[in-house]
Amino acid sequence: MTDLWRLPATELARRIRTKNVSATEVAKDALARLDAVNPKINAVVEHRPQDVLAQAAAVDAALARGDDPGPLAGVPVTIKVNTDQAGYATTNGLRLQRELIAESDSPLVANLRKAGAVLLGRTNTPAFSLRWFTRNALHGHTKNPRDPSITPGGSSGGAAAGVAAGIGAIGHGTDIGGSIRYPAYACGVHGLRPTLGRIPAWNASGPERHVGGQLMAVSGPIARTLADLRLAFTAMSARDIRDPWWTGAPLDGPPVPKRAALCLQPDGMDVQPEVLAALRDAARRLEAAGWQVDEAQSPPLREPADLQAILWLAEFRRGGNVALAKEADPDALFVYAQMEALCPTPDLNTFMDALQKRSSFVRQWMQFFERYPVAITPVSGELPFRDQEDVESPEAFRRIIRAQLTQVGLPLMGLPGLVVSTGLIGRVPVGVQLLAGRYREDVLFAAGEAIEAGGVPAAPVDPAW
């Protein structure tokens, strides 16, 4: 029998629903894969095998009764440790929160359960989910299963590393500055940052987020195939009124022209030749699938990135900096110091101006999508960074944050972004980011699937280094 952990979620769900294989068999296989590869990469930092098997048994029991277990019937899915899962600590990579046990599921976790997913384990994040690298003093260091010399990305580095290594078919991630998109890129898988309000999310274990987080932070899926990403997105998007930002927009919008803008250097950002080559390769794949692709300059991202930092850092400046000092995580202290240096504390007028300008940038981008329903942009200006490079020096940090313009600028507008892995350069992944208008994830999937079909299908990797 094929190793079940190698199969995509769509195929696993089909086999379980048709009783070709049981959810319990899939769960046991997933746990065995976790035991085999996780010690090398430290993607999953907590899992309870008996809990996993009990969830799988419930799926099998539902099928035996003739009930519909849901579209994700028995599919192993991981959950990031910054998100409430009943009975587990919502650590966010912090020693300070190692005893913060969630009493209830976050809406997105509840939606995954309702869809029949089996929650396999909790994935690592940097302290405070603050970096594009994944290491903290509580859970340790996550490695990229493709190449340990490069970052697995962050903050959802554990989720992406796990998916890439075959630990679960789908990983849950969060994104306020690239934390889904960049790990997917670095690990050679796909990741979706959905539109603000598309996937309901809320942690009852913590206080309400400040306005920056409410406007920019989202949850979304990471997977090895676009079909799996679409399946997970649909399940995670179900209604939950506990999130006041949730919007019940249709998952499929009206038809749009198959026209894309190729934005090679958005807002003048520096882009490495290898990344430019990947962008042009993706454009050729779209053209081969019948799309019209024009080179074009994108609307602004540089000022949105600056405003994103103002709104995001406001959360830390209202108490988070105290937690930073108490946690005393050396990586987080260094990174936060660099971010503060690049983004001086705003006064009230500056903060209000940032909120006011946001509408202008949303308008510019939505008008752009009227002409080009999809934009093809770099995920980063560089190939995945050397692991831990951001804490080597202030100069290294500044270079890295410049390369991440498309990661940081997008969340201000609440727009969706899809990262599609397009191949490898040696062992180093490369890919592209697709952007579309609000609630047009369907357009992103259509373009992404055309790009995916023009390349080599993604498959789990063995960390054989």
C-alpha cells in the first residue's frame, strides 16, 4: 500500500469516505511519519497520539452510522501554537504562556473539526510570532526539511516545514506580515493569506487584539497542492459569529477576464535574477493556459508597508514590550529593537493618518484589479534567507526587511495573496505570489492551478541531510 502520508488531502478524504481506508489507518500512518521525521525538523512541538486516534475513530464511527463526516473526513491537519485549541496551551512560542490552556476552540479550529479533520499536532512559531525565521526559547528551533541551511520561514515555519515533510496534508498558519506566505515559499509548498474577514478567527484565551491586528491579521491554510489549499480554505471559511469581522461573501465571484499583470519589481523593490526568472516562468505557464499577461507596475506597497508597521507595532507598544522584557527571548528582543528603530513611535495624529490613508490604498488596488484581475509579484526579492540571518546584525535585518516588501505591504489593505511554489534551484525553493481583489480567492486559485499544472507536482520530502 502507498504510504498514506504521501497522499494529498483530497485523495485521503475520498478514500476514507468510500471506506477504501479507515481514518484510523490514516491517523496511525500520520503519527508514524511524525515520529520518523519530526525529531530532525522540530515542526510539531506538541501532539497527543491518543487524542489523534480518538478523533479518527469518531470519523470512522460516523461513516459506519451512515453519517457524513465532512469534506475533510479523516484528513490530518496541524494547528499553529498561537491559536486556541481546547485543552492545549496557546503558547505563541512563549515561556510566559506555557500554562495558558485554551478552554475552547478558535472558530477556525472548530470549523476544521466540523469538516471532519483530524488535528494531528501543534506547530512551532517564533516568540510572539514575530519573525520570518522559527526559533524560540520554549519550543526550540524549526529546520527547513529541504535544506537546514535556509530558514523554514516564519512565523508559521512549523506549519510549512511539517507540510513539506509529510507531517499532515494541511497546515494552519496565521499572517499579519507574511507569516503564511513566506514559510510556504521557503519550504516549497503553497500558502494562502485570505481576505480579511474571510476565515473567522478569535482566541478566547487572550484579550481582544488592537485595531492593527484586527485590520490585518488572518488565518489560512498551507498545503502541497492547490486542490488541498482550496479544500481547506472552504472548510475554514464557515460561518462563526464569534469573529465580528467574518463576512459571508460567496466563495466564487462573477467571471473575470483571464488577464494578469506581471509586476517584476513592485514599487521599485530590488529583485534577484533567480526570482525574476521564476516570475517570468509563471507568466509563461499562465499564457500557455490561455491567460493574457502584461508587464505592469503595481499600485503602491512601500508606504503601505510603513503604515503596516505603525499599526502592527502599536500592539507591542501597549504592553507587548513589557512581555518582551519578561520573556527575554534574545531573538525577539533583537528583532523588536530593529523594528522600533525603523518605525519610530507615532503620535496620535500619525496613527490616525495611517488609518485614514489605508482607504486610499485599498481603493487604488481595487481599481487596479478592475483592469488586471490577478497580479503576479515576487514573494520576496530574494531566494529564501540563510537560517537566522536576520539576527546576525542590524544591517542584515534591514536588507531582509527591504526584500520582504510584498509580504509587509499587502496586509494593510486586507487583500488576499496566494504563494505558489514553482520549483527548486538546487535544494532551494522558489515561487511567486499572486494577488487579487477582496474576496476573490477563486481567481487566485484559478491562476494558481494553471501555474501549478505547468510544473512538477509537489511531493513530501525526506529531511535526508
